Amino acid sequence: EDYLPYQGESEWLEIDSDEITYFLADHQDQCDTIEIMIE
């Protein structure tokens, strides 16, 4: 879990978090969904 600032609009999912990026890279075969919660 990480809190990322929302900046503008994009057609692609852009993750500016090394912690999340490394986790997804190490577990990409186990993940099929990314849940995004906006407060």
C-alpha cells in the first residue's frame, strides 16, 4: 500500500512508487487486478 499524488489525466496506469513497482514485478504472475481507491 502506498499513497500517491494524483496529477492530471493519462490513458495508461502510471505508478510512481518504487515499492509498488518492485512488488508488481516480483509477483506479476499472481496479480490480475490493481485496485485504486481515491479519497
